[in-house]
Amino acid sequence: MTMPFYVAPEQQMKDRADYARKGIARGRSVVVLQYDDGILFVADNPSRALHKISEIYDRIAFAAVGKYNEFEQLRLAGVRYADVNGYMYDRSDVTARGLANAYAQSLGAIFTEQTKPYEVELVVAEVGEDADGDQIYRLTFDGSVADEHGFVAMGGAADAVATALKERYRDGESLSEAMQVAVYALQQQDAERVLEAEKLEVAVLDRNRDRRLFRRLPASRIDELLASSRGDAAAEG
């Protein structure tokens, strides 16, 4: 009779975590930064169809790295959660914190109960009336949640990107300054690459807009911001 193969629970969890981390690291990074008028999302993503950054609700946006079909399922679930709660209660009752808690429960259940964990990492962000009211939550594949401030880097060579952000990021930056910092940080994944507008996916939660505060930036606007930041850097030099 064949003896059943036994793996200790702690080894199973470790193997699942290693598997998920490797899948997430194979992609390209996404950064999320606060700036003076809101929250900036920048992804190293040349695709115009497969978005890593999306609107969830009036003041809430979503960014993800990892396996596209898995984080797309989570994005759609988040949109349904927001729509149902906004309809049943009030639009102001839909918050990034509530959505992050819902995602944490789903990811935690998938990680512990299913054979294969999701190879995803998420950011759920909500822009406030001022910078102190901004909320940024980072969720990992096992359902862990972190309340972040200032900036977040995830996916790809996230450690190198986060180090660059830590060196250059300052509170209260303008949009063009934050864009310069984000692109510089993303380029630390590969010293040989120069990230132009067509290789970037960029969006903002702009607190100065009415009701729907999410805005996706076209390549022409990204070019303007990059040119402006280069001009500022040259003037300082």
C-alpha cells in the first residue's frame, strides 16, 4: 500500500508564498505616489488594452501587478462591491478601507484553501479632501494589508524601485515632480531602459475634480509632464 505523502502545514504555506512571489516578480513594477493635488499611479506597461490601473468608484482607484486574469477578477469584484454598497446605503459609505478589507478576506481564503495562491499584489487608494485624508492600502497575495503613506512600489524589481522612491520622494510635490520621481524609480528595474510615454500607463485621483476623481492620462499629457520635469531638472542644474 502506498503511504500518503505528508507535507507540514508551515512548509505548504512557505511553498505557496514562494510560488506567488516568483510570479509577481516576473512582471514590471507599478508605483503609487501622493502629490499635492491627489494620488498618482504609474505603471511600466506598454499595453493599451491590458490595464494595471483602473477606477473602482468616485474617489477610489485600483492598481495591480502579477497575473492579469487573476487581478482582473479582483478588480471586477471590487467594482461590484462598490456599486452594490453605494446603491444599498450611500455613495459616501464606499471606502478604500472597506474594499481593502473585502479583498483581504478573499485573498486570505484563496491562499489558505486553494491549491494555487493568486499571483497578485494590489493597491487600493482613496483620495481625500486634503493630503492627510488620502488612504493607500497595499494587499499581498496572502491577504495581508498595509496602510501606506507617501509612496508604494510593487512587482518586478520592487526593492530597487522602492529604494529610489525613498531617496527622491518628498511630500507636497507637484504632479510633474511626482512623475519625474516615479519614472526615475521605475527605470531602476533596468538601467538600459528609458521609459517614454508610450511605455507608461498613468492615471491620477485628482481631488480638484467633481465627483469622479479618476483620470487616465493620454500619452500627450505624459509627454508634457516628462518634458516639464526635465526642464525643471535642467534649470536646477
